[in-house]
Amino acid sequence: MPLFSFEGRFPTVSPDAWIAPTATIVGDVRVEAEASVWYGAVLRADFGPIIVRRGANVQDGSVLHGGADPVTEVGEGATVGHLCVVHGAVIGAEALVGNGATVLDGAVVGSRALVAAGCTVPPGMTIPDGMLAVGVPAKIVGEVSGAAKEWVDTNPQIYRDLARRHAAGVRPVNTVRHYVRPAGTPPVNGYSHAVAASGTMIAVSGQVPVDADGRLVGPGDPQAQVRQVFENLASALAAAGATMDQIVKLTVFLTDLADLKAFRRVRDEYLPGDALPASSLVRVSGLVNPEFRVEIEALAAI
């Protein structure tokens, strides 16, 4: 979650809120339950707090900033649309600020009011409850009605539901390129000479041939030991949200190079042939337990 403290003031986000992974939240920002802050939005609370009330949504690319009087607030169930600026202003409950609108210092947008797309609400203006404001500068032209009223009525629940879907369904897509055998490099056996990856990197500590109870598996049996190590790798990666095919680098420690054939046989069972990681093989004189024949550490990208 993209949260940053500022001079000892920390964001407070309800566990039932959703913050998009590319939003930026700085300082004394308070986001209540069922609220959502969308991709590319910036909420910077350095001059004063910012409060996003329960079930409100601040959509993609919008910027919220302001001071302490008044506190910048997005009311319960309110909507701040795409690419809006709300600066030192108060947005009432279930009000809607249309795409690209600007609401400036000291302005108050009443409950269930609508600020039309592209509108600029000047400093200190009050838009009464349920009224529609349009233009630059904003003018009140009447009550919210017709299709606009339907938007005001339905958008809070639509965005609560949509935020739940994004929370459950959005995953980063990493880019991985395998350079198995670039020109001028020697032959390979089950690995790539180089792998380029983006995304979140996961480092897995060296895994050894013990089971979940800490018991040695396969004493004297290199194939059984390697298989247990790969099982441990798979479990560690799964806990971090990764899979074996997302490994980009292996470092393999063997106490006896005669075990290399057993390692390769088991490795090929666990790693896909079309996504071969980079790999280093190190012969060591011993591992932490003299009965261990193998240890493997991994780096994955998700």
C-alpha cells in the first residue's frame, strides 16, 4: 500500500478500505471503511488533515490537498471523479464532483449536490444540498434531476462494489525476459544465462532438506533431499504469493558434484522448460548439518 508518513504524521486506513497500488497517500490522511482511493490519485496531508469518509471514492488521477481550516473532507458516500482537484474544501455526503472539476479553498459542496465535469468552484462558495453547479466559475443552475440524479443515487454503491472487485482481482503483471543462450555464450543445461524481470522481487532463503517438523528427509539420498528442498521452495514462494515458474534465479549449493545428476532430474520436474531461471552452482565443503547434501536459495518476480 503506497503510504508515507510526514514529520511524524501517518496515514490511517481502515482495513475495509481499498487503496489502489499506484495511489499516493502522505501524512495525516484518514480513510474510513468501504472508502476507495483509485489509481494515480494523490492525497497529500502536510498542511492539514484529509478525511475520506465511509464509502466515499476518490477516483483516478485526482489530487486532494489543503490546510487545517477547513479540513479537506470527502463526505460519506461522496464521489470525487477522475482528474479532479479538491483543495481545502468540504464535499458533503453522497455529493458528486464530476470529472476534471476543481473545488477550491473554503468551498463547501452540500450533501447530494453535483459539481459538473470541468466546473471550477471558486474559493468560499457554498453549493446547497441537492443542487447542480456548472461552469467556470461555478453557477448554481437548479436541483439535481433526471440522469444526473440517477448518477448521484447509484454511484456510491457502484464504486463500493467495484473497489471490492479490484481488491480481490487486481494483480501486478511482471515482465520477464529469458536470455537462455545469447550469442557467444556457452551451452546451458536447464538454466538461462540471463533473466530480466520487473515487478515485486521475492527472495527465498536457502532451503535445506528438512520437513515441516524439522526432520531430515532422505539421509544419504541426494534425489530425496533435492525433492524436499524444492517442496520447501514451493511452500515459501506460495506464502509470498509466487509460484515456481516465477523464479528468476537459483543458487544451488552441493556438497558433492556427483549429486548434480540427481539435482537436474528433480529440478526439471519442478521448473517449466520454457521459463528457465538464471542459476549458479557452488560446491561447498559442508552445510550447517553434515548430513545435508544440498541447499538452494531463490529469487522470484511477481
